[in-house]
Amino acid sequence: MVTVLMVAAAAAAELAPAVAEAEALWVKDQQEAALRVLEQHLAQNPNDVEALWRKARALYDKGERLAAAKAPVEQRLALYTEVGRLAEQILAVSPGHAEGLFWKGTALGRAATAKGIVSSLSSADDVERLWLQAARAPYRYEAAHGASGFPADAYYALGQFYRLVPDSAIVKMLTGTQGDIDKSLEWLRRGTKAAPRRVEMWKELGVSLLCKAERDGDAAAATEGRQALAQAAALPVVKGTDSIDHQHIPIILGRADEACTYSRDGWQDLDTSKLEKK
């Protein structure tokens, strides 16, 4: 296992000059510039996995900014389609690559939150499988500012997944999986340990704790949830989505009884009554 980890880490560090430039630009939150550099590089090196997943990340970031700006859903869905295509290309070049698995799951997951979780449950089991495989892979990566990394990215995604997918027998019957707020908290606690400087990780932990407080009448979870959100608010902004999360924190606190339905790209309707009628 140690050898596998060393090989994975070494492979991740061997970047073409253009990819290294794009990484440095992304860390500086110059996302559009990073995307342009990556596109120019990929025009000549279409199967560079390190460039492919960074382009997927840049497009995801663009989608988050569009969501914050209330852009039409169709614009974001086009981005997520491209993220999914890039992920498929990564997996074709390097089967089982953690970034390919992660971004394929992310493309499906963000398309689901854009269109509505309950109407998109058919992809839930695929998203769960892809993110679990990514979380368990030996691949390691850490951005210079600590605001992105592996396996923390997968922990973050799974924490949201188990909160947003309804914890319902009908959902389990239809999809093979279901939500679980305790699993959500388990993954996000792993995430805050692995990436203690990430605004979004502490914010999501706070949201899931407030969700547990509302579902279970757990006063201690409510207190801890507010503390986690305060921790997120105290961390500096180092990437574009951090400023969005800082703006959302007071909104989340004001709608604490709806925390289970929060998503950065829009509050979700998790009512499964129509499914039960069918």
C-alpha cells in the first residue's frame, strides 16, 4: 500500500509546465485564466489526465459562480455535461483514476441539484458508488492553499450526498440507496480533520449538524452546528466559492430549520410524497 501511495503521489506531482501554470493560477483564484491555459494545453495534449481533471474543476467552479448569480439552469447543465465528458475521458485514459471517478460523480450530482434532487434520484446510486470509490482510492493531491485536495474532496461530496438524498424507504427501494444524516456527519468530520482550513468543509459540517438537530430534536447538534458555521465564517477566503459560502452562512443560520434542504446552488425540495403515491 505504501508503494502504491508513493507512486500515486509522484504521478500527481509530474505536471507539464502549462498544467503547473494553470494550477498556480487556480490557487490565485484566477479561474478563467487557468481555464484558458488548460484549453490551450489540451488542444495539443488531449489525454493529459492532470490537465483534464483541472479543467473539470474549473468548469465546476464556473457553475458554482453561475448558480450564485442566478444564471439559467441550462447554462450550468451544459457545463456539467462537459465535466462528465472530461471525467469519462480521464477514466478511458486511466481506468479507476480517483479524479475521473470524483468528477463523473460530481457532474451527475450537480446536474441533480440543478434540476431538483427528487426528480433526479435515478442517478443517486451511481453518484454514491463513484464518490465512495474515489474516497477509498490511494490517490493523493493537495492544493497549495489547502482549499482542494484528495481524499478530502470526496469526503466533502459524500457529506452532502447523505444529507441531501432523502432518508426514505421508497427512495431505497427505487434507487438502492438513501440518505443518512449520521453518515453525512461521519464523512464531514473526516473532511475537517483532513482539510481543517477549508471554509466549505466546516460550513457543510455545520449544515449537517443543524439538519440532525431539526430531524432528531438534538440540541447539542444545534450548538455544535452553529460553532462549525462560526469556524467557517472565521476562515479566510482563498478561492471563489469561499466568498459565496461566507455570504450563505447567515442565511443558513436564519433558516436553520430548513438546513436539510440547503445546497450552495439552491435550496432543494426533498418532498418524496409524489414518489410514494406512484
